[in-house]
Amino acid sequence: MSQPFEDLPTMLTADELVDKAFSRASRAGRAKSGFEAQQSMLMTAANIVSDNLENVVTGWPDFAELDPFYYELADALSEVGEMRQHLNELMWASRKATDIRKEYESRLQGDVDTARKLRKQAFARLADVVEEVESDIDALKEAREELRKLPDIRPDEPTIVVAGYPNVGKSTFVNTVTRASNETASYPFTTTEIHVGHVERDHIRYQLVDTPGLLDRPPEDRNEIESQAVSALEHAADAVLVLVDASGECGYPLADQLELRDDISGRFSAPVLTICNKADRSREVEADHYMSVTESENVEAVLAAAIDAVGYEPEFPFDE
């Protein structure tokens, strides 16, 4: 499953939607004459309003079917309950536009002047309906821009989260083991970026996720949105590597690094491995593995240990 918000439909503003509906209706009316022109204009304008709003709603994923990882990210960023309400309002407006069309189609009788007056009444009501959901349209447009920036982390693929304080070698490790497969995506919860790399072992693709700005500082320093983003990562992680720098050259005391490690261990249900990086400079810490990325020491062994910790077994479409 890929990023579920990446292909959200583009949205017109309320004014743009009304302009589009009425300009298309005007062209449709010019193609005919008399009573038929008024009918064509009514049908065209109402259908454009109704179809456009319905297409927006159906273009959004069903939040109830989202993987918990993306549900929590979306909820942290834009509040799922509010987005559902906005989508409900747009669907109401879509159906209301259809109701207006049906109502006035049955009333468009008599002479052309009367039909023209009724069609203008219908246009005014259509414009009022769109205006009524203008704030919902604007809110969904804003949410769309933020949600499309979410990283493409696939919950159905085994995921290794790389955590630790800044300058302990997280990004260098991810870049080294993933090589050209590394990708960088903007991350709306922080001012930095999230790094997602991939490695393949035994025909299985593993995701390595480095989250600067989230798992590199104590919980009390995270805001509410960032804390919820961490909760989302708990759903995605199949193993966590916490890198520590025993030499202290990263700029953070070892005690603080281990305290952060302990918090991560307490939050994540996935296996958490303590990795002493820069081991060529200091090994003065009890760790599961020791390595030096810059010296190419034990890097592949750490990656192998992470993959073993994941313990991923693919589901085959047949019984053995």
C-alpha cells in the first residue's frame, strides 16, 4: 500500500466552481434555442456542481480502512473527525445540487421568459449551496496540501526505524546501507526531513526510516502533533535501531542518549536494539552491537541483526 493521500484530487475554490458551472452552462445554452436552451443550461450547471463535489469526496480514502500508521499521521496533521465532517458537507451539497436540478426541471414549463426566470432562480440557489460549503472546501484544500507531503512509508513492508540523538550517525548509516535506493521526503511535522531508504534481502524489501526532529529529543520537548506522529511510527516499526555515541562527540551526554533509548524501548512494542556507533573512538557503553560507519566496521552485521530482529515472513498465496 502506497501513500494514500498522494493522488488526492485537485479542488476548485467555491468561486471557481460556480464560475465553471455557469460558464459551461452559458456555452451549452448557446448551442440551443428557446425552451431547450434553458433546460440545457440548468442541467449543465447543476451537474457540474454535483459531479465536481462528489468526485472530491470519492477521491479521498475511506479513513475507516486506512492503516493505523497513516490514520494517526492524518489525524495529527488535520484531525480526521473534522475532515470527515467537511467531506460529509460536500456530499450534502452535491446531492442538493441534484435536487435543485430535478425540482426546476419539473417546473420549467410555459413560455420561454418564465423558463428563463426559473432557470435564474435555480442558478442563484446553486450558488448559495456552493457558498454554504465554501469553508469546507477551503479546509479540505489546505488538508490536501499537507497530507500529500506525508512520506511514502508502506505499512505492508517490513520497516526498520533508526533513532537516536543528532550527529550519532543515523543518516550516514541509512545512506550507507541503502546506497542509491535512499529517498528524502519533506515531513510536515518538523522543519527537517524524513529519510526513507530501502534494502533487499532474499527478495524482501525492507524500509529504513530516519526521522530527524521526532525521535532525536526527549518526549517532553515534542509538541502534541509530533508526539502523535511518534505514535504513528509505533504502528509502522517492526524493529528499532537506537544509535548512541559513547564518545560524546555528538554533543550529547551518553546518559541523555540512554534515557532517550529507554523511552523508545518503553514506547515501541517492536524489538529495540542499542547500537554503539563510532566504536572506533569509544565502546564505553553496553550495547547489542558495535560499529563504525565511517570506518566501514560491522555495518553489514548491524543491518543483518536488524533484519533478524524484524523476523519478517512473507505470506504466500498457497499452502505448503
